[in-house]
Amino acid sequence: MDKLNKITIGIDMAGCPNRCKHCCLGAAPNGKMEKEDMVFIANAFRPYANKLGIASWYREPDFRDDYKELWDLECQLSDEKTPHFELMSYWRMVRDKDYAEWLYSIGVRKCQLTLFGSEKTTDYYVGRKGAYSEIVKSIDILFKHGIAPRIQVFVNKDNIEELPFIEEFMDNLELESRCKEIGQEFQLFVHSGSCEGENEKLYEIIVTKEDLNRIPEKLAELTLKHFGKENLQEVFGKPEKDLIKELLGNKKTTSIVSTFPVFYVDANFNVYPNVTQPSPWWCLGNLKADGAEQIMNNYVNNKSKAQHLINHISIGEMVSLCGNPDSERLFSKEEYILYIQNQFCKTN
């Protein structure tokens, strides 16, 4: 087997403190992997890549108490030093006085935080009481250490009426002016996320076209700037029924094989491609039981159940079987195709 240009691997070393209802990764139980497991995984995949990148998480970064040691090990095992991703653990931020200073020391200047509305609504969607309060406290801590918060807002029909609260939140905390004080531009964006993992359960309350008029002007302006779009329809996508008409005649099949793949390894050593939710139909095998060679063979030759199906069944046929022709729910074309592929693979 020829080596791939680069393989990047996210390892679910500790899991996540939250159970977010929007999470595209689902709500798997937390495990506990050892540093030796991280080394084992890196060594197993190294023969198949010209370059290797290792991360100790794919849900909550820095969730473990030994996060500094894990970061050092990530850098040691990776062929290129990768900047710390612009996600951080607000669970840790309010519990660890060294965390913000450490983030700054390794080059982090922006961190993304997610809101759903008021305190009650945000706690509900994060799945943990106290999450909203931790986010507010984390914002102050970030500013004190020269790091700008970037606010992501997930919206659906259930919480869209709370968007004016987000606008007030932004103004009350003076986020724009405080970002300027540390030489950063304030960023905020509103979207509905992809319909996969936990978020798939919210299908019934995905926004429709008339909901876009309920997004406050300031939030709409910031959203368009973030995505580089001219109107909110471009951000949220087209009605499902229109996408179905557009895709029914699509005879293309799909291959996810890349020379720069990203793989997820869960706490049980099951391996998934970072394309969508880590579901059984996407599983490439178990690293302990099957070995890296078999996993790479499954990936490159489209042998997992999902890869086999989407490589042989056209997008149009899947849409005809799994789409809802009466639905006004808004999707981007790419997200809708992935949603339909997951629905098809789940039932076939």
C-alpha cells in the first residue's frame, strides 16, 4: 500500500464533560486511555503516512488534568507542530488557574464558545447545569489573558426567539470593544449546524425560511461577515424539498478517500473517518483486533459499510428513498447529502 501524504488522528483520551444536544459526534460514554495508548496508535499508523499528526482529543480539548503533558506528547508524536485548535474547555477554564496562561503561552489568541440563548436554554442544550455561568466566567478570564472569545450560536425553532438575548449578552459584556482593546476583532455567528449525531434528533425543529427574518440585524451582520456570504439564505441553505428536486437526477456516487485523511479513534480503539458522526456503519475496524493494515485497506478500498454503500448507490437514489419532499427545513447541499447518506446507511 502506498503511503498517504498525511494522516491526522484524533484520539478520545478522556471524552467530554458535556452532552450537547447539537453535537455532531454523538453522546458516547467517556473512557480513559493512557499515554501509552497514544504512542501505540501513533506507531500503528506511522508506516502508512509520509507525515503524521496526533491530537489527544476529538470532543473536549484539555479535559484531562494532565493536559499539558498530553500536549507535549502530541507535539512529540506529530511530524509537524500543529497550532492548538481554537476550541478550549470552559469546564477547565473555571477550575484551573493556570489554563488561560498556558493557552496564551502556546499561541492561542482566539477561543470559540457556544451559546444557545439564555442561561436556562444554554444549560439545557449543553446538558449540564452551570454551563452558561462557566462560559460567562471564562470570557472574563480569556480577556484578562489577552485571548478573544468567538461566539458560536446554534439556532433552531425552539430557541430562535432567544436571539435578542444573545445580542444583549454581547452588548452587556462589551465584547466588541474589549476585543479591540487586545488587538482582536470580535466574531460571532449564528447557524443551525449539521443534522448528524445528536443534532439529528432535532430534525423536526430545524429552521425554515421564514425564521431567518427573526435573526436580529446585528447578529445577521456578524454572521454574514463570518461566513463571507451576502444573505442568510446562503448561510442556512435551501428548503429540503427544493434540494430533493435538485438532487433526484444526480447519478454520482461518493468516495471519501483522501491522501490527507483524518481519523477518529475512540476509547475502545474503534477507528472512524472524520467525515461525519462516528457511527457503526462508518467504522473502519478496531485497531487492537484488526490492526492498522486492515483499517487502512478498508479505508482506501471503501470497505466500511458506509463507504461501500455511498460508493455504489447514487446520491439521487438515496434522496428518493430517504428525503422528505414536503419539508421546508433548510440545509446546505453538502450537509443535506451527508444527512441523506447517514439515513440510508442506517437503514440498509
